[in-house]
Amino acid sequence: MLPDRNNLKRMLTSLDVAIASAAKVQPDEDDFRTALRAFVRLLTLEAGEADRDWVNGQLEEMLARHGLKDFGL
């Protein structure tokens, strides 16, 4: 069963917090990007077709806020 939009929002909030925390710790850039790509991929797959565009839009806004516009979804 796919998560509803409220669950997707919680997942996005968790990712937002994780990105902010990682920026403070300054992990290895490659490790950070690998982990971020995996979480983004999981979140996109979890969204299902009905919410995928919405999730991608939310992710793009979030990444831009964190200075990761060039991340490429």
C-alpha cells in the first residue's frame, strides 16, 4: 500500500531535517550525495504515480533551499 500525502509530507520533513543536520556535520560530499540520492529515489518510488509530480516539486524546492539546485532529480 502506498503512503498517503500526509505520510509523504512526514518523509519529506525528515529528509529536510537530515539535510540540514548533514550540512552542520559536513560529511564526505560523495557519501552525502549517495545517501541523499538513495532517499530521494525511495521517496519517489513510495509516492506512486498519483503523487510523484507533487513529491518531485517538493524535493526540488527543498534542494534549492539547501543550495543543492544542481543535484538533479
